[in-house]
Amino acid sequence: MTATTHAGAALIALLLAAPAALAAWPDTATTPAETMPRAAAGLLLDGTRLDDGRLLVVGERGHILTSSDQGATWDQAQVPTRATLTAVAAHGERIVAGGHDGVLLHSGDGGASWRRVRESVWDPMSDDPTSGAPVLDILYLDADRVLAIGAYSLLLASDDGGATWRPKTLAAGPGPGPGADAGDEPAADADEGVDDGGDPLLFDESELMLDAEEDPHLNAIARLDGGRLFIVAERGAAFVSDDDGETWRRTALPYDGSMFGLLSLGQGRVLAYGLRGNALLSRDNGETWTEVGTGTDLSLFGGVRRGDGIVLVGANGLLLEGDAGAGGFRATTLAEAGVLAAVVDLGADGVLLLGEYGQVRHGGQP
């Protein structure tokens, strides 16, 4: 038996033998995080640089860590949740972190203290698809207005810097399929189509076509030139707002897989990246898109602008450096880093990579 099997068997035994223990089982959303000496080597999923130069990263078990020396040493904050934290954003002294169980945390003092201002633990009796949905990205529009997005088209807004939140409606209906005009049938994913040779035991191509999701997971949000807001989601879905998120229209990307990240590159240029190494470049603020060669079929999960270039990170320790134009990307594999989820620019000290095995610095001046 594997270790995983042993762990599963132990849990099942506990549930069957001691049902009374369930009443005391800790709720990760509302239980404070534990101080752990190796938190910086655990799963880390997002990070940012604060105005005072410190780095702040978030990850599993409610871990929030700060560093004043470019990641050489880390201090763990006291945090009122053990939910895995997937996203963080800051504006001055105001910081919002979010994650599983719909948790949102707020700090008004630069991360010195934290309050849990929202949680939405999954309720099996609820018909709300966002019940228990994780927060996947956060964007400050200014010091007061903040947006948070997540699974099942979760969209939340704050008008007080992240201290309180309210739900917002994104868009009605699934809209056209990826790359299709309204009224067209959604095209099948080229990877999904099969020739069944007439065998009645196999699906034909029409039965494998993917319809547009009515409530797609919202993976990343960014502000583009001119103030436009853009969201990339699963199955090629995307959403655009030209009024600071008050109203949204649904659109579709020419790739019908999920995009996990979005970078605004200036002068109307936008880069979306995601599943199977796919990347798309727009030169007109998200109106039209062209494919960008990345040289990989590994999924890309995080990215950052760095000077005139771009750094993207993803599965199997993949790191791509370059640009989205004719120059392309050069690849580095950091197998010891595992899956990489996010990257933070350290200036002359290179970049900070965050992922499966914590944080590691890469590049910079020798």
C-alpha cells in the first residue's frame, strides 16, 4: 500500500469509528494559521512587492510571509485562517489576500495585522454555484476600489480598500463558443476530435464538442491601457469592462482552452497565457488576438513584466524569458523547483519564483 492509501484508510477509520470527532474537526476557513518554521519552503502561490520594498507572499495553510531582504529571510504573519491562499494584491498600506473557501483577508497596516473579512465554506444544501468557490485573483483599481474573481464566475467588489465586499453579476448566458460568431455552433477542440470508424462503442466528434460554460472559472484579471478591464477564464472565455467593472460583456479567445494569466504590456499590447503552453498576443487592447510561439506544451501559470521583457513560469519548473514578439522565449528548467505558480520581479536581483517547493531566487547580478 502506498502512503496515500494509508492516509486515506486512516481518515476513513477515523470517520467511521469516531463520528463525534467531526463536531470538533477544525474549519480551515476560520481556524488561525499555525506558525511553521519551514513555511517559506511550503506551497506558495502568489506574491507582490509592497511600496516600502518588502516582499509579501501567500500560500498553503493560510501562510503569509514577508521579507525585507529580497527573499533571503522571511517572517510569518499571524493570520486568521488556514485556508490555502491563492492571490494577493496591495495598494499602499492596504493589502487583500484571498483563497480557498472564498476567504478574503484584509490588512490596513502593510501586513502587520490581518482580519478575515469574508468566507464562504461550501454548503451542500446551497444552490449557489459560488458556495465554497476559491478566490483566484485580486485587482486594486485605486486605493478604495478592489475586485476579486474566482471559480464559477465569482465576482466580488469592495469600495473601502478591501475591508468589506459585495457580490457582482458578471454577464448573463454562455455567449458564443471560443472563436465563433454568435449563433454559430461551438467548434470542437482539435485535441478532442476522434474518428470512430463507425464503431458504435466510440463517441463521434459531435458528441465530444465542448459547449461554452455558463459560469466559467475566472482565472486572472488585469487593467489594460485606457482603463479597460479584462478577465481570462476557462474554455476560451473572456470578459471585458470599459466602466471600471460596473458592466461586462462576454467575448471569446481564439484558443478554446483555459488561460491562467494576463499581462498588460503597454501600447495596447496584452499577453494571455495558460494551458499546454498556449499564449496569445493582442495589439489592440484585447479586441483581436494572434498565437505566440512559446516552444513548450507545458502549462503556464504565472508571469511578470521585467524591463522590456517578460518572464513566464509553469509546470515542471519551466521558466521562459524573452518577449512576445519576433524574439520569442528562451527556456530554463528548474526541476528542483517543481510546479511554479507565480513570479515577482526583484530588479537587479533577478526574479523570485514561487511554487510547489516554496520560493527561490533566480538570475540577477553575480
